[in-house]
Amino acid sequence: MSTRPFAEVASVGTAVPPRVVTNDDLSRVLDTSDQWIVERTGIRERRVAGPDQSVAMLARDASLIAMDRAGVGVEELDAIVLATASPDRLLPSTACDLQALLGADNAAAFDIAAACPGYVYGLTIAEGLIASGQSRTVLVVGAEKLSTITDWEDRSTAILFGDGAGASVVRPASAGGRGILSTFLKSDGRLAPLLYRPGGGAAEPISEKVVCERSQFMKMAGGKCSRRPCWRWRRRATRRSAGPVCPPPRSTS
């Protein structure tokens, strides 16, 4: 029975919009300051896409860089896995829009919605496609335009999120043991109210009520959102390491 590594990350590429929103910019419209934000998050600025920049376009720019670095042509792509919580539209998938922009006619393309760990989920899916023999070259992309679902009047979320894309070309592992050695996936649907988007979906379609309540935007329960996942990851990781594995979470409430 073969063992890991089955696949390796051959290259990476990134793309961000040119517009920069600094902490000082936010302090002019929110009850916050550069010091307050940096002390709690380490963030000093974020990028925000314009109306003419779609998630698929950001993903394309990052993908072209990754493909160029790996020496991969679009005809070699067998699959495109795109992780996003802010798709350009629900149908078709943003991955299909990316496939069209790249001209990757041979590639299967689909989205996954796993929010923050989306890229890790996508990487694990790519590894599985390669290990099973279904694919040899997989493009894994994480891309967001979270500025469109961020409430810029809400300090707890406005300071955290921005827009951008990252892409990787994933191939069968080469000799020498280089590649993906381990992944750890975990979910807990009971914690959904810690970070969620109440309105705008099938359960609560866009309506005058949703807009008035601003529930089409993300809601977050401050520091609780970072403490619980960090604690769970720490408990798992300490089984394999004798040293510190996770810094103390900071509150953004």
C-alpha cells in the first residue's frame, strides 16, 4: 500500500486589488484606531476590489502566475478547485467562470464553500484526485471578495476582511519525499453563530427586511470566533509536539 506524499505543491501565485484601505481610513468612520486594530489582529491594511474586479478575475490573475512558475499550460489542467465564501454568483460556479477565463477546456471545475480553511480543503481534494489517478495536474485556488459581504459599519468585522486570491498548481509528488505529508480537517456546525451570514441565502432570501436588518452581511462573535478553533487545533497538535503550537487568541470585540 502506497503512503504519502501522493502530491506536491509545484508553485503558488497571488493577486490583490490595487486599492488599499488602512486602519487610519477605518478610524475615520468607525470607533477604532490603528493601535487598537494592530494590538488585536496585527493587521495594518487590507485590499479592496473595485466593482470591475470579480472573484473570477482575481483568481485568474493568481492562477496565471502559479501556472507560469510551474511551467504548466492551460491544456494540462485536469481539474480546478476554487474555494470561496463570496462567489460572483451561485450559478454557474466561480470555478467555471475561471475555467472560461483561462481557456482550460480539459479541466473539471467546481467551487467549495469552506470559508477560512477553504484552501486547505481544496488542497486535500486535489491530493485525493491525484492519489486516485483521476487527475495529474490540479489548480487549487482560494479567492474572495469579502468586501461585498462585509458590514463597513460593524467594527468587529470591518477591520478583518479584504479581497484577494491565491493559487497553487498541485502535481504528483516527485522522488525524495517532498510533498503533502499530512492534513487535518475538522468542522463543528454547532458553532455557526460565531461567524455567519444570516440573510441572502435560500433560508432568508434578499428582501426589504434583510436589507433593513443588514443581515446580508457577515456577523461575528468577536474573540470567541478565534478562541474555540485555536483551542481545538492546539489540543490536536500538542499530541505531536512538545513545544507551543498556537499563540493566545486576541479579542476583536
